[in-house]
Amino acid sequence: MAGEEQDRRARFEAMAPALVEPLRRFLARRTDPATADDVLSETLLVCWRRLEEVPAEPLPWAYGVARNALANAERSARRQRRVAAKVAVLDPPRETTSGPGEGEGDVPLDEALAALRPDEAELLRLWAWEQLGPGEIATVLGLTPNAVSIRLHRARQKLREELRKIEAAAGHEGSRGRSRP
């Protein structure tokens, strides 16, 4: 029994370091730092508890766990905001504070991603930012690799269209009041 527990622990300790930084980056692009840390901890805990289910290539599987844990955290945060809103009606706050500032990023890309459906944007993030292939994305999302390939192709087309619209609008506005030599 002690040998099995040591083997289990050794497997987890060998696997976890390779998961931490990719999962941290994955979560940092999707939520605030505190939530990312909480979800990372929850994800590693699930990996430990379900170690027997972790496949030989654990990262796509762990992305799926992290995605589900983040969805749970977001649902919890929404519930907390609803309760806070109800309490605020009963006892209004004396002062308001602004939320954390937005990070510097690629504004046109952010706008184009925001214009897509959430599932399309997530598919593109997994492909571009996490550098997963269709088979790995299929593991994360619980789809077939063929379905991922088709959806990814369509999502890239939609993203291109949205970027063209944004660039055209910016180019049009940027040309006002300027003359060419």
C-alpha cells in the first residue's frame, strides 16, 4: 500500500511541474490573477484526485479541467455579485472603487475576438495562444478532432472578417483630415 502511494506521488510530482506554467498562462489570459491562482490550485487538486484518469499527454486534459474549474469560479463570482447587488440595495456603499485597469494588448484583436461567439473565441485561443492542435483541442473541449478542424477553420474566417471590419473602420477614421503628399 505504501509503495503504491509513493508511486502515485512520484507520478504526480513528475507531471505537475510541466503543467503549472502552461496552465498559469492559459488562465492568466482568461481571468484576473487571483482567480487564475485559485483555479490553478483547483486544477492541480483535480489532477491529483483523478491521477488514474490523466492520459499520457496530460496538458490538453488539464486544460479541460482548468476550463471547467474556471467556469465554476465564474459562476460563483456571478452569484456573489448578485448577492452583493441585493445587499447594496439594502445598504448602499459609501464610496465606490474602480476595478483593476485593463492590461495592454492588441486592441483590434481583442475587439475582433469579442465580436465572435464565446466558443469560437475560446477555440481560437486554444489554437493560437496555447498552441494546441485539433486533436488536443478536441480533448480539451470534448469534441472530435474533425469537428474541431471544421470549427477552427470557420472561426479563423470569422476572425479575419472581423479584423478587416475593424481595420477598415480605423483606416477610414484615420484618413480624415489628412492629405497625402
